[in-house]
Amino acid sequence: MAAEEVFEKAIYETLVNWSVLKIAREHGFGGRNAIDKENWLVSSVVHIFKDNDVVYPDELEDFISEAIFNEFDTIVEDGTIGKICQDMCSYYVMCGSNQTDQVIQLITTMKESTSKVVVHKQVDSDDDDDNDVQHTAIQEDNNHTADSIEAASRTAVSNETNGMNIDEQEENDGWEVVKRSKKK
């Protein structure tokens, strides 16, 4: 495989296996065109590298963060975006130095170690449908990448479990649970 093809495959695998993008895609945050948006993001990142002699991870992070927000209505705060941007910059340098075998090995290892993200939804409902509260718990099946989505692997606590009004309640571990208000 040519260095350019290996690089494009590395970008593709990095982004489509990124837990944030997986969750956004699985929950329809990208709408009906989520796959097209994902492919656009891959293509755009590849073009950024082709159009520039040097790409810095923080600049790439800004672009991807904005694209994820605009296209998938998602804000990335789990720290993984910086890591994947550094990885993509490394792949570019390695492919430019004809170290394609190492890049192929890295993306193969990444695909094998990428854990399956399990998402559990719980809807607590009173008699009034306007008071539905949806809690999402995200768990990482593989400890290898657990640190990368630590923020996403917390379990939400429901109203009925703790008997408190949680319009703004902080859990014991510091995570804030926010409930949609009944007021209209």
C-alpha cells in the first residue's frame, strides 16, 4: 500500500473508532446523514494534512472539535481529542518517512484494542410526559482505553433513587446531573 493510502486509512480508522464519534453516531446526533458527515470529517482532516507542510495537534484539535460540535451537536470534554490529534500527526510524519508498516501495525493494534462502548438508557417517568428524564450510562468493556473516556463512563443517578430534586445536584464523584424542568 502506498504511504498516502496508509495515511488515509489511519485517519479513517482513528476517527471511526473514536469513542466520542461512535456514541454520537449510535445515538443519531449527526442526524440521517451521520455516515456522510463522518466521511466528510475524515476527508477534511486528510486535506488539512495535504494542504499544509506542518500540522500542529492543537490546530487540528480546534478544527475537529468545531466540526464535532457543528455536525454532531456534541462537545468533546473527555480529553481524547488531543490524543487522537497527536496520533494523526504522528501517522503523517511516519508515512512521510516511509514507515508505513509501523503505521499499519499501530492502526491494527488500535482496532483490536478499541473496546465496545455499551450505552444504557433509562427513562424515569411520572404521570406527566413532560417530566421524563433520560439518563445515559456509558461503560467501557476494555480497560485498555478506559482512561480515554473516563468522563463518559460515569453512571447517572435517577431522581427516584436518591429522593432529591436534582435540577442542579452534584453526585459524590463530582459529576453534575441536570434535569429538564417542568416549567414551560
